[in-house]
Amino acid sequence: MNDDTFPTASNEEVRAWLVQQGLAVGELCDLTGDVSLRHYSRVTHGGETAIVAIYPPEIRSSCRNFLETSRLLSRAGVRVPRIHASDCERGLMLLEDAGTDTLYDLRDRDSAVLSAYFWRAASDLECIQSLAVSEVALLNPPLDRDLLWRELDQTWTALFERRGILDDPRFSHTLRESLTEICRALAEDRQVPCHRDFMARNFVPVGESPELVVLDHQDLRIGPQHYDLASLLNDSLFPDPALEEAILLHCLDDEPLERIRYHRAAAQRTLKATGTYESFALRGYTRHQKLIPGTLMRALEHLSRLPEMAAVIDDLEQRMAPLLIC
């Protein structure tokens, strides 16, 4: 049976499916998500809540991936949403409701609280990297040079071109060569299992201890060793410098070459994120646009440490200056 057999489920069909799962369905409320074809609703049943994930035909394979990545990550010791029921032919899944607040939503909490959650995430990262490469490689295409560049190409067109950063052809050519070289170097790094979007908006704190439920893991794949670490420390919620350095020392030791590899991953990841925020805004979803200035500042910090950027970094910093204003 192929992905086109069933259309996207309507609310009535979702309710009927939930009843088949033995739920006395009460309220069914749509949840606001990022720009994605996947849709979520919170269902109330018998005084409890759960989450319904609805996968349209175009991304129904992600439903099957989520089942497999849930199995792999749980086995490795990573806490993910419990799956109560699934029907990937119809694109429906019933999940544990882990909570409404992500770690990003707790960004104003005491620094000691945030520090404990960042360390928990760093521990989960090690669990993810302990997965068997042979199993993860079967799930999704690797985060190779072409895919790393395609992520940056969105930033190139949606942000750099639209904001006038690339008005000088000579500068544009040099910058493109430099960023391409970063992607090439990342693709030649040690390759390990990666969550691919391992950041604060995908962590839900639960319980009294610093425990996290890790969301949105269906894109688990093989990629550069420090890609998830770069995502953890440079996406949406930035740890204070002392905490960041402590985590880097734990994960990288104090090896200069490892730092360069990390800076490459962080440069690519931060530039990729700004392009995603801008493309969301162009489609009418503007709530992440406020993250662009701070994320670009992080990008410039990492880019300035890379030998690939020596010929272009000063010019790039000047050209990006107007984009750094909040």
C-alpha cells in the first residue's frame, strides 16, 4: 500500500480513529507548530490528555521513521514521547502529552536550572551517538556535503540575496567558495548518528529531576560528529559562556582541531537556522524572525575562527551589520 492510498485525515476521521483506540474523546484542540506538513492536536480523554500527530501523504514515511527512531532512542536511554497507538497507513499517531513548555519557553528561569537541563541534553547527545551507525544509516539520507549545502542555499537565497548582502559578485563568489569548503570539510569529519534538530525548542522538561523528553527525532541520520552539539549550544537558547565552555571541554576536551571542527558545524548550523527563520517569515510565520540577529551574531563568531573564511570574513561582518540590529 503506498502513501497516496489515504488522504489527510479530517477531524471526524481522527475522532473515529481515537474511539477505535478505546478513548472517550472530549476536546480536540489544534496545536501551533512550525511550518511543517505534519499537524498536531491535543485530545482530552477521561481527564487526561494526549497528542495526535497527523501525517499527510507527502510525508507519511516520517510516521514510520518516528516509530523506528522512537525504538532506537528509547533503547539507547533517550526519553522520547511514548507512542500509545499508530496507523501509519492513515498517517495517524497517538502520543504521550509530555507538556506545553519546551526548554526554550523556560529561558527566563534561574541559570542553575537551565544549566542542569543543558547537561542533561549533553548526556542525551552521547546516548544518540552511541547508536549503531549501521541501523541509523537505513533511516534517512546522510547529512553529507550536498545536504549541508542545500541547508545553506536556503539562507543564501531567502536571507542573503533578499537583504542585499550579495550585491558584489566578487564578494558573493568568494563567500560561496568559502561556505562550500566548510561543507566539504564537515562531510569529511567523523560521521555519527545525529538527531539533526537537537535544540531547546525540541526538549520538554518533565518531572522534578532535570529530565527531558526529546521531540521531533524522525530525521535521525548519520552526520558530522559535532553537528548536534553545535545545535544544542547555538539554536534559539544560548547558554551563558561559562556553561558553554564547560560543555565544550566535556565533549571536545581542549584539542584545537576538535574546536575547529565544532566551529565549522556551529557556523553551518547557525547560518542554516537564520535561513529557516527567514523562509518561515516569508510564508507568514514570523514568530522566529526575532531570533535572526542573535543567531547571525553567533554565526559570525564561529565563522571568524575558521581558516576557510580568512579572505572574506571582514567584508562579511560589515555587510551583515544591519542584520544584527534587533
